[in-house]
Amino acid sequence: MATQEPSPPSSMESNKPGFPKQILANKLEDKHLCNCCQKLLRRPYQAQCGHRFCSYCFNRTVRDGPQKCNACIKEDIFEEPTSILKQGCAFPDNAARREVENLSVVCINEGCTWKGNIREYELSHEGKCEYMIIPCPSCKEQIRFNEQERHNERECPERTLNCKYCKEPFHFKNIKAHDEICPKYPMICEGCAKKKIPREKYVDHIKFCSKFRTPCRFHVVGCDMSLAGHKLLELHHSLRELEARVSQLSTTSTGPPVQGATSSSSSSGLPGPPALALSLPPPPGLAPTLTVSTSFTPLPSSVGAALELQIHSEKTKVAELGRRCTDLEVKAGMFENVVCVLNREVERFATTMEASNRQHRLDQDKIEALSIKVRQLERTLGLKDLTVAEMEGRLREISATTFDGVFIWRISDFTKKRQDAIAGRAPAMFSPAFYTSKYGYKMCLRIYLNGDGTGRGSHLSLFFVVMRGLSDALLKWPFNQKVTLMLLDQSNREHIIDAFRPDITSSSFQRPNMGICLPFCANCMPAIFYWPWC
């Protein structure tokens, strides 16, 4: 019979290794472990050599080609080609999967009280536990999953805030640096004590504040005066007028002598302040001559030196500005070349991006088609699993069926099943069906390990049940065969035996219509048998 190559697991199932062993509530068994990751099996696959692997672990192992089974090597049972792992040599182990999925587990996260089985853990709890520890995506600090929102809003040093003054975003750790440059940050005037002055308007405020005192700009050469802002502006204006007058005076004093000028100091022979006399032609209707005499008082030497120093400083600043303008022109030329290159790069990247977008759309269409195909394959695989489970049940039923009217029912794990019956979890059990002949009556047994009716808690109750079969139309009804029930003693051979013939008037032995007849306990006839515990 040809071997059907197993379908690959879905993307949801194949991207994780096994479950952590710490979640197991009961004793760990080696048969539940993956032979690759040494964790609890997740979607187990069984190789030809008999070892089990997680679907993810097996695919990762054979991804680069056939590999030797490390478990076979470790157990010293390696043989070729059975112990060679490769694509197509393993099949989904549904029996192991169901066994693992029913294992009892608990959540290992501190503070979490969740309990259940592995199937429930995978579907509803894994990766969703409110108590699991995760790294903050911004600051990488380890936090609980249920504290993530509070951490992001109140504790994370990398969280983003909006300035309450300028509304600009910044990181919490840069709050002091932002306060130093925020244009809307409220300032306090040191002169008038006015509060809540935006930083961008603070300079304009102190210029005209009548109480804010600013040192004179000539304090570097000895002036220790400090004036209010508006008075300082008036002083600077007066100084500029004085500079202009001094410049005019220097030009006049070094020019040609003016006609009609006389010096009182020359006539007297004594030193004194310079005098300038200017004769103007008489306008019509006035006296024939008009003499205007103007005298200047020499400036103090300290003021002159300060003015010369200020003029030299301004010339130096002008020269520096000229040099900087030249440098900026050179840099601007360089940047123009860079901008041209960047424009070409942007155009090239735009073309590449457009091509990438087209390819992305094609890939998305292909992914969608593949996703639909995967879903179809998953549905097909689910139907196959149901078919296999049904076939396994039928195989178990056929293997236990007899066709000679004799049936020996061996109940395994008797103590546990009796405890379940006492607890009420499974009070009754049905045996596999058996027949009087190949085309004869179909029958089964029903047993109450903790007793039923008056024998509950002290006896074992056994019922004989006639079932509906495929050959019922060919048989004689009501059922009138002798029934012998025997409780076998496997130690001393002291069996408990009872036999009866059915009451043909009872509905329990008429031809069944609903799958099985009513048990004979309905009218407390002797078809119920009790055996006291020894």
C-alpha cells in the first residue's frame, strides 16, 4: 500500500517549538518530549525511526537536507535509512497530539492561578497571560503584561510627552533640556517681577521694562553704570549722535581754512578752545555783514578712547561678517552640487519604490491565493483527522467483537474507573458489541462499578443489553436465548455465575428500534445482577 505523504502543518502551527516543561502539573514522561528541543511536543510528528518531534523542530532540522537522528545515535540504535530524517519521512502523530493536549498544566507566571490542559493553554492563555513578563519596546525594562499601559503612561523614561506650553512632543528624559529652549516657557522679569512672560517675548520685555537695569555696553572699558532699558536706549541714541558730531568735527578741522575765520586765542596769544568764525554774504534787505561764531568744548580723553575702541570693535565685526559671508557662499555652492546629486538619487529611489510597490502588490495577491489554498488544505486535513478517528474507533470495535455468543470483557485500570464511578464522573460503562453469530443477535454489557439501585455503594451491577443490528429483520423476536453471566475469579477460580432466560413479554427483549433495548432494570426483573465486594 502506498504511503501518503503528510500534508505540511499550517503556518500557525509550525512557527513555534514545544511547550515549556515547567507548565506541566503532573509527573513528566519522556514520551511527551520532543527529541530535538526537549520540550513538550507541539503538533508532534513521528519519524520512520519512531522518535517524535515538534512540527517546527522537524522542519527546521531537515530544512538544509537529510540529517541523522540524534536520538537514534544517543540510544545506539542508529541504522540507515530508517534513522535518516528528511522531508516526507515523517507523519503527524495524532494519537500523541491528543495525549499531549489533554495533559494538565498550570501557568508558571508569578501571581497567575490559571489551570487547564495544554489545548486550552495554547488556544486561550499562551502569550496572553496578564502576569507574563515582557520587555518594554521603548526602554527595554522588564514589566508585567497587565502593567504595560501604566508603564507607558507614567514610568517609561522613553515615553513621549507634549509640552504644556508649546505643545511640541519630546521624550520624558529630555524634559529639562526642553524647558531650557521652549519658546513658550514662562519667565519672570528680574526687574518688575512680572510672571508668565513667554521666553520668545522676554527680550522685548526687558528692553522697555522701566525697572530692569542693564549694564552699559561700555562696561568692558570701565563704565559701571546700569540703567533701565528705555533709558539705556536713549543713552545709546545720544552716543550715536555724539559720534556723528565728533566725526563731523574731525572732518571740519582737517579741511581748508574757511574765509573770514578768526581765532580769539591767536589774537590773545593764549591757549583756549578752538573757535570758528564764518562770514556769509548779506542777503538782500539785511546788514552788509553777518558773522556766526561757534565754539566746541574738547571731549574727555576717556570718552574718546572708548569711542575709538567701539569703532575698532565694529570694524572687526564687519570684517568677520564679510569673511563668514564668503565662507557661506562657498558652502552654498557645495550644497547646490549636493542637492543636485540628491535630487537624482531621489528620482532613482522613486522609480525603484514604484517598482517595489508593483512587486509588493503582486506578492500580496500571491500570498492571498496561497492563504486560501492553505485554509482549504487545513479543512481537508481536519476532515481526514475525523475520518481516521472514526476508522480507529471502528477498528477497535471490530478487534473486540466476537461472533460465537461468548464475550470476555476485561476491564483495565479497574481501581481508577471504580473511583470515577464512586465520584459520579462515570457511573456506567458499556462493553464493545458482540454477536451470537455472524448474522445473529447484537448484544453488549453495561456495568455499574459502584452498583445501581439498591446495590449502590456496596455491590457491582451488571446489565445485559440487546442492541439493534443489521440482521434484526432475519431473526426471531422476542429474544429468547439463555443468558449466562459470570464474574471471573482469576486467583482461586471461585467464579460467581448466574443465568436466566428472558421474559418474552418484557419490552427489553423485543426487537430494538432506537439503537438498544431498555435495560431490564426498568421493572426490576432478575436481569440485574449484584455481586458484593469480597
